[in-house]
Amino acid sequence: MRPPTRIAAVRLLGARRVELTLTDGATKEVDLEPMLHGPLFDPMRLSDEVFAAVRVDPELGTLVWPNGADICPDVLIHDLPLA
């Protein structure tokens, strides 16, 4: 059985848009603005510098920020609604 597709790399595109490189080799542009709501995500929504600190967690294959915020990789990859 094949492992699930996850995020391998992230590149900032401007505003709150990113380009994701997936573990299957595909790339995808995602607008994160609609996902950055609530106290945990307010710093990323309000500050370009904080938003730019986004990284890929190598174990989980998803986007993370230094404050502990993350977004489920399936939401990002498959355009699923946030829970």
C-alpha cells in the first residue's frame, strides 16, 4: 500500500498564498487566507513576517508555524473543509 501524499516543501508566493510541492511530485497553489482564523492563526493572518515563518514538518508532512499552529495536510492537498 502506498503512503498518503504529504507536503514536501513550501514556497511563499505573496499575500497569504503558497506553493506546495507534494511527495508525489505534484505542485499546488493554495490561498491560506480563508484558513487563518481564530486566536492560534491570528499572528499569521496579521503579520507578513510571522506568516513567512511557515515550514514543513518533516514527520507530519504539513505546514507548521513556530507558535505550534498547523493545518491538516489533507485539507491543503485535497481542498477539504476545515473541521
